[in-house]
Amino acid sequence: MASSFTSNTPLDPSLYSLDPAAREFSKQQTGITEDDELKHHILAVQAKAFAVESYYAAARTSIRLRPTIVSTLSLKISRHPKYQSVLQLGRDYKEALFLDLGCCFGNDVRKAVADGWPVTRMISTDIRQELWDLGHVLFRSTPASFPSHFISGNCLDPTFLSSEPGPSSQSLPDLSSLTSLNDLRGKLTAIHAASIFHLFSQEEQASLVRAVASLLSPAPGSIAFGSHVGYPKQGTIRWKGPGMKADKYCYDPESWNKLWEDAGPFKTETILKEVTGPNGGIGWTMVWSATISTKSAV
């Protein structure tokens, strides 16, 4: 059974909040220096995202934007302990490719590019094209000024991303004309996935791990990394936020590591961080990485 989400709370500007790093990055990217002007701009884009058709249906699959708080702009990627070593991969290998799975507005992608990963070797995906387009509105960019590659699709659809073994071509596909993530099988050096896996059922998460693992290059050092809701003991939990409820299946670090180790020759590192939830309760964020340790097809 997939995780279920319900919400009936309208947008509430009074709950607008940006942490200092996200605020500074947003100012750098947009050119907006005044806090009030930045707030007005971000909330206007959030309202457009909220109005996207099938918003909550999409939320089940990949959107991490809450209707009351601008949480999507939090720079999860740069807080990850593997971030600097991932950036080094982009410097060391001229054909290294990076994928952000469930990119929403593309803030993490833009942060990695700002920190040195070549923009033309960056690929993003989410279920709706509108979210990526709104990212250009949010960050005041265009496809010409920020020529990163984007492809829309459902990561649970096997025609878009399959968990079943399949062939990988020897040549690099034309990134500007990608039709599915399956075209990237065995080609990616780094894959980032924040706040994605916990949106799915136990079985869907396991299947998605296998699918993501198949996209990585077999070269030692290729890495998948990210963060999402975890739990000290795996099982289903009820998450409550402002006007929002969700049943989520959560893996614990040991069971999460085993999923990756069963999917290929991975060295896994996973920790649980205790966090205070939006309702004041205690929750856990699982910060993880899975790195190819030997040269072998995944």
C-alpha cells in the first residue's frame, strides 16, 4: 500500500520561513536583495505551484512543497556529508553526469552548479514540467541562461525508470533529447534524492532503490546520496503537519543499507538525525549514501 497524503489547508503567508542559507542563496540567484520583496516573489511562485492541476496527486510521487511553508527552498544537498566529495567527482571526470531525482523547482541543482558542477552535465527530473518551468520564474532564469537538462516523468513508471535489469548502451545519449531515465542506465556518476523515497510504500521504495542503482556507472566512486524520513525501527508512521496528514513507511538505517547492498557492490553510510517536526513532535531524518566500491555492473 502506498503512502497516503491529505491536506485541506490553504496557503498561509504568515508561515513563510527561510533559513539563512536558503535566503542568501535565493538573493544571489534572483538578484532580489530586500527581504520583503524576496518574500513576495517566493510566495507568488508558491501560489502558482499550489494551483498546478493534480498538485496533491503529484505530491504523492515527488513534490516536497508544503502548502503553508516554503520548505522546498531548503538546500538539503549542501548539508549532506558527501556533498564536497560529489563536487570533486564533477571536477575529476570530464564526462561525469549528475541527476537530481524529484527536483521540484531545482534549487539543489542550482546550488551544485553554483558550487562548480558543470551545468550542461546536470540532469533533473520531476513528475511535472510546470514545476521546472516555475523554477525558472522563481530564480529569474531562462533555459538559455541556465541550460541544465530536465525530463519529466513518473519514477514508478517502468517505461520511464525500470527496476528490472536491462541493457545499457556504450555511448552517451543526447541529453537534450532524453525521453526516459532508462536511457541513462549505467551512465550516471552521482544521483541526489532528497525527501523522495518516504513518499512511497515499502515495496515501491525497494523497487526504486533497484532502479536508481541501475542508473549509476559501474566505476568505483559513483554515488547515490540523499535524505528522507527514517525511523529507529522500520514500519509505518503517521506524520502530521500544518493541515496535512501522511502515512509513511519508514526504513531504519540497517534495513535501508541492506536494500542498497542487495542492489549492487555498494558501500553504504546511513545515520538518523533527530529533528523537531512542524507540530513540535520529534521525528527523524535519515541521511544516507551508497557508493560503488568495486568495478562491477549494477
